[in-house]
Amino acid sequence: MSAVEGNDYVRIFDTTLRDGEQSPGASMTSEEKLEIARALSRLGVDVIEAGFPASSPDDFAAVRAIADRIGRDPVPGRPQAEPPIVCGLARATKNDIERAYEAVKVAMRPRIHTFLSTSPIHREHKLRMTKEQVIERVREMVARARELCEDVEFSAEDAGRTEPEYLWEVASVAIAAGATTINLPDTVGYLTPFELHAMIAGVKKNAVGVDRVILSVHCHDDLGLGVANTLAGLEAGARQAELTINGIGERAGNAALEEVVMALSVRRDRMNLRTGIDPTQITRTSRLVSAHTGMLVPPNKAIVGANAFAHESGIHQDGLLKHEKTYEILKAEDVGASGTRLVLGKHSGRHALEKRLAELGVALDQAGLDAAFSAMKALADRKKHVTDADLLALVSSERREELGGWRLEALQISAGTQGMPTATVRLRGEDGRDVTQAAVGTGPVHACFRAIDAVVDLPVELLEYTVHAVTEGIDALGEVSVRVRDASGGLHAGYGADTDVLVASAKAYLAALDRVLKERVVAKASEQAARLKESA
């Protein structure tokens, strides 16, 4: 840890783009990952785990792009003078480690993050390796990573269920081989806060050379203890916390970045720890991740949920009116949920829009700005004021449409108490041709989706359909998220926004279908490449 950071400084390691993307149906395109990485840098995270480069060519390209475009220079508005560390995950194999380095080496501050299981159940059933074999693999692979990169993190996967003495030995070997960060993850969310505190304290006391490295915690939320365990680990001496925006991740997810950061901020009196995060960027980043993953934030979610600062109880309202701290330990403004600073309308110009988007951390090229301006003008014709939330939802929706193979050109719905709900859609394909199709359904949304199915012709099953208002009022912009399952069992999310929720529904469904189409194209290209390799 640098002298500037100090012993009270907690490095925030964000793994939204790696562990968070492993949430079923939460896969993102390279461009979406880049936009989230830009927002994370602006938020002030110290380390961005950009992905798993060896897992696929697309993931390699995404990590490489983030290292190049986010990892070289600080983005405008970033609290720190240096860009974040850009990290690539690698299994403890030479190929993975070398692939990870190739992806991140263009960053100013690259990191290789390699891992190997250490618990008895993982050693026996997953690795089929002895204790000695695990030790030797750790020694060899950490050393190889250090030959390539000065910053190396080693994770003892399933550390929470590993014998304490053996965990100390593994950590000692990794440190001797050149690791600069030792991560001790509760991979399956099994530990209680007391146990996790003891695990970190034990390694801190007994691992050889531990004073030369940073200890890190990575807690899953299977028992709802992810944030509590993370805080316990920090109290025990860990100085890096591995987190995700909105707590997304495999199974029940990871410890939520916004909750850990604000707990450290509000309870500085108790823990005396600080971070480099700009909390006013939290809400905006949360919404961006939610839009790109299709995973909506529950209303009662701490810090970023719609009800986080809402008070309905008369007793609570009375107390707040007398003194705000009677029922609020932090204010909405603290996490960037204070509302609009600059209201845009139908008379606003392109420069005002560009300036506001820049303030919100959204970077657009000229074509993107033109599309956003046209969409903003169209929205302003339908509602009096365009808020920040409207803008962010609008830009996300427009970008989703730009990525799509099919674009919604027109939608006409006929529904009511009499007759059968009917939808007519006009879609434009990548070749520029328009296709019009009508269909009947049990309701307007069903009819709309059936009409789209008739054009796109993909066998998918609709699993989830969610709609909510971005802002208040009868002219509110509506957000729709859908999740579909393709023929192979893969899950895909889609997102759309519009003042007409039926239009937003069509956009969201098309976005999900587009993900299915793109995955098919990638799979087909991989098969062809494999055949060519075999024939050669």
C-alpha cells in the first residue's frame, strides 16, 4: 500500500464486469462494458477487474479495450489523479496468465489476478490434487505471473472452508513467489462475520511476509452476509474489498459496493477507514449497471433502491420534519440521488445536452450525440421536462437499439374490453429493409411480442417482464426489462425506455432477441474456426 493511501485506506476492487457478469442473463457487450468501466473510473474505484481474458475472444477484446481506453488516463471527473488499476482474471495455468497479461499490459497500472482452490472439498472433487500439488502450483504460477507483471493478486478460492494452518502456508508461498495482494474469498457465502474476522486475523498474524502485501476480502451473499462479512474482514486488517455494483454476481450475488462504501463513510467513527469513492456517483452508476444487465434494483435495496429515502409512516414523517436525522442516517444527495441540476426541454440545444451528459459521465461520439439529441427532442415533445434519470435511460435505450439487428420503426396497438388485442409492428433489419407484421394476443404486450416473433423467428421463452417508471408524474418515462431463455437454455436480458410502455416493451424484447442472435453468430464463427483448424 502506498504512503499516500495510508493504513486507514481501503482499496475498492470492483468486479462487476467479471463476477457480476456471471449473473444468469447479465452478459454485456464490449461497448457496454466499456461504458460501465468509464463510470467505475469516474466513481473512483481503485481496481477494475475487467474480465476473464482466456474465457473467450470477446472477453479478451473487452478487457484489452478497457485497459487501453480507461486504464491509460483518468477519465474526466475521476477523484484520483491516476487511472484505476486494470485487472484480468486467470486460472493458475500458464496460458491463462499469459493471456491475461496480453489483455491488460497496455494499461498504466496492469494487474494479473490468478486463483486456485485450497479447501478440502475443492482439492478432492474439483482439482483432484493433493495439498503438496496445490502448493507447488501456487508457487510456480504466481512466480510466472510476477515475471510478466509487477502487480499480482493471488486468490485462495474457497478460503472460507480451508484449514487455517494450510491457508497460512498457501498465503506464505504466494507471497514468497511474488504476489502483492492476497485475496481470501468466502466463495460460497458460508462464513459468519466472526469466522471471517478470525480467518483474516489468522493470516495476518501467521503468514510469512504478510506485512509486504495487501490482504483482500471477496464475499458472496448466499446467506445474506456478504456486506457484514466484508466489513468484518476490513476490521480484522484487510485493506482491499472486492465488490460489485448493486451486489450482482453468481447465485445470490456479491457484497454490494454501494453498501460497503457508505457503511464505511457513515460509520467512520466506528471503523476509522476511508475510501477514494465519490459517493455522489453511486446512484448514476447503479442505474447504468441495472440498464445494461437488465437486472432491476429492488425498491427496498439499501442505498440505491427507490424506497431507500422514502418515508410513508406518519411517525417517521413527523420526526423528519422536526429533524432530518431522526430517521435518516444519510441523505439522498450524498449518493447522487438529489434530482436534476439542469432541466432540459424541447427548446434546449445540442450543447446543453452534451454538457449535461458529460457531467453525468456519459461519453458519446458525434453519431451517438446526434441520436441522443434527436431522442431527447422527441421525448421533450411528449413531456414538459427531461430529467437526468430520463437522459440516462434514453441513452441506454438508444445504444441498445444501435446494437440491434432489428430496429423498431413503428408500433400500432388495438386493445380494450371488446375484441381481441392486436399489434402491428414495422421492423427494420440490418439490410435496411422494412418488414410489417400483425398478430393477435391475450393482451397488448403478448400481441406485440408475437408480432415481433413472427418477423425475427427465434425460438425463445419469455421468463421475466418488468416495467417501472423512471421518474414521477403522468408523463414519466417507462423502463422495461425482459429476460428470455433460448433453445440451448441460455438466458438473455433486454432493456427499453419510452414514455409509451408498450413501445419500451417492444424495444426491450428486440434487445433480448438481438443478444440471442449475436450469440448464435459468435458460436457459428467459433465452430467454423475450429473446423478450419482441424482441417489444417
